[in-house]
Amino acid sequence: MLLLLLAVVIYAVLALATSYLLPFLSVPLVLLVIYALPLLLNFIVYKVQKGEWKFWTALVLPTVSVAAYLLFAYLTSSNGTWIEFAQMNMISDEDMQLDIALNLFDSSQILFISLLFYGVSLASHFISNKVSSKGVKHA
């Protein structure tokens, strides 16, 4: 349980720090912080968690990750930092155009982030259970 509280604090600090440092970060680094780092943190906390808490951890951590994303979205949208970041990093030439979504609260964004965090967490939980029970014979 203490580990989950620590994860909540880490997510809050991460959301605050990223929203503050957003104008100075590159697009790949922002993607890493928004998508990959929460997955890595969730995986580490899940692996360290004891057996009886593993399923609840697989459900709670994605919820905390989505909440941290929503906090980040609120902070950067309310002060205009996200729109400035998106406009600064849009690329367009005759062959290609790269657009960054201007609204982090768009339903497609929230659906994607939710499916990503819950999907990976629950898939790793069920795969981990399958691997750990492989070879165990039930009478």
C-alpha cells in the first residue's frame, strides 16, 4: 500500500515538473514522459508488489496514470503552455505534415491513454499469472 502512495506522489511530481518544463522539452522527450515512463513505473511497482495485491495494483496504477495525465493536461491547457508547445513543434513541408493535438482533453486522447495504460497493465498481469502458474497441476 505504501508503494502505491509513493507512486501517486511520483506521478504528481512528474506531472507538475513536466508541465513546468514543457517549453524546454523536445517532442520525443514529452512522449517518453507522457506514455513510456508511466508504463515503466507501473511495471516496476507491479513487480515489487506482493501476490495478494497484484490484481488491485494492476487496476489502481493505470487509474493513477490517467489521473496524472489529466492533471498534466489541465495544468498545460489552463495556462496555454500546451498550445504554445504544439504550435512550436508542428512541422510541415511539401511531403509531410506533423500535427500535435491542441486539445489534450479530446475524447480520442483520453481513450488512447486509458487503453494504453489499462491494456498494458492488465495484459502484463494476466501474462504474469499464466507464466507463474505454468507447470502447476491442480488436483
